[in-house]
Amino acid sequence: MGRAVAALALVLALVLSGCGWMDGSYVSVTPHQVAVGQNDSGNARAVRSYTELRSALVRLIDEGSTEGVFSLSDYPREEAEADMAEAVKYAMTVYPVGTYAVEDIQYGFGSGAISVEITYCRSREEIAGIHTVRRMEGAEQAIAEALDESTEKLVLQISGYRETDFTEIVRTYARSNPDRVMEMPSVDVRICPEQGSVRIVEMIFRYSTDRQTLRSMREQVQPVFSSAALYVSGQAGEWVKFSQLHTFLTERFDYQLRSSVTPAYSLLCQGVGDSQAFAQIYTAMCSRIGLNARSISGKRGGEEHWWNLVNIDGAWYHLDLLGEKQFMPLTDGQMTDYEWDRSAYPAATGAAE
């Protein structure tokens, strides 16, 4: 059962008179390669029912404790044995922190007490670093903050959990906020347990650019967005405002058209970008000053391409910043060389809704 449990047996031999230590059952889950934690036997905790026993076990896990002793005060041995088996099962298959952090739980019965030894695949710091949020709205906010800061790891305990595509949440936020998210990370997601209204979601974000560089890029990009907003005439109509932003972005550089993993920085600070970068950055700039624009993906001349839909005085138009050099909104009928999923976007008829 391990040196830790043997040591606990000695503690109980001194604190709780009796014999026959470790003559009971134990539960063991095949461990992984990693086992981390700290030994802290502490004082025995009195338990008198399954509810108290389960709560005491869960508390050990929340604390990241590797060892514990439960004193069976007025708790029949046979009943405690059955309850302990159920408590361990709950801790490792139902309780979110247990399913996330615990590798193995072993226990043994002595005279009037239970000794517990827990092995973890997570450190105390990792357990303490779990962020608790309410509902998926809280999770989305936490993910947004992590992306803003180019965080490499985020662990959430979500109450009111519902099935969600977390990778899509990341993609949507990054594309909608090119002034905040310099690089779209790849995402590894682990969710545990498999069922329940409370789950833990671990997200690992992988960037090709280091965090310090990404933050430096963001500091250079955000003033450009501010300049774009100031470039627009506050009292002008929507047609003029869309046109002014078009001019600000398209005439900033003699652009080199190629993709980049840091699209906003590359486009706004180096003059390098593709159609997706133009469309999404134009959308974000419009949003900053209250203009209604959307990015649209499809094909131009049979090749993958991005452009914009803009709503001017209640009417939708297409606008391709890599099309004509001048500001030229077009209707669906004028987009003769373009293909897109028309059911996914509003009709651009040039007529007010």
C-alpha cells in the first residue's frame, strides 16, 4: 500500500488504540507515469456517515493532500467499508476535480479509522489554479481573457455546463477581435467527467510566436485601430464612413499579398496580408465606430477568398477590399466572379430592409 500508508498506520497506532491495521480492503486505479503532490498526514477527521465520508475525501482532493486519516466516530465498520468504496468511485469518476487531478486512491481500515493515500497527475498549484465560472457565458468570458493575454493554459470548472465546441469559441473570438488576438492558437481540449452539469475543461493553447512578442505586437496594433476610428468623420453618413475606413486600410501600404500567423500585426505594421486579414480587420474597425459589417468567405475566380458585407443605411452590399481600388459596394447580382453560401449571409440587394 506504500510507505505513506504505512506511516499513517504508525500514527494511528499511537493515536487510536487497537490492532489489525490494514486488514481491510483497498481500491487502486492503474496509475500513469506522473505522480506529484506533497505528504501531509494532518489530523484525523471524524466521519459518521457516507455524506461526511465523501465530503472528507473530496476535501483532501481539493486541498491536493496526498494522505489523510478518517476517524470512524459511531460509524459501523461494515457500513463504512461499503461507503468508502462508493466514495472513492464518486471521487474518481463523478467529482470533477477528482476526475481531472487524481490518478490513484488507496485506503485501508484500522481499528476505528481509515487511512487514505492519494496519488495525483496534477500538482497542488494546478488544482488551486482551476477557475470556477457559472454557465457557458462565464466560460466564454474566461476564454476571451485568456486569448487577450496569449495564455498557454486555461482550466475551468463550469457549473451549468452544456455541450460546446470550445475550439470554435476560440476561432470566433480571435477572428472577431484582431486588435486583441495577434495569433490564432491551436487548441487541445480535455473535458472531465464525461457527464454532469459541472465539468472541468482544460484548454492548452499552442502559439508559434512567444508570449512577449505577441504582447508587443498587440501594443503596436491597437494604436492603429484607434487611428482608424479618428480618421472617420464623426458627423458623416454611413456611406462616407465606410468609404473612409476603406481608404485608411487600402492605402496604408503597397501591400504584399500573402498569409501570416499574426495577421493584424503583419497587415497593419508590415503591409503583409491576405484577403482574410483584410476582411476581418475591416470588420473589426467598422465595429469600433458602430458600423455594421461582416466578413464573408467563399471563392473568387474559383479560388478561396474573403471579402465583406456592409450594411449602409439599412441596405446590404458586398465590398471586396482587394477588388477595385476605389470604394465600390456591389449587390449580389454584380458579384459575377464570386461564389458563396448564400443561405449563410443576408441578401445584398442594395435595397433598405
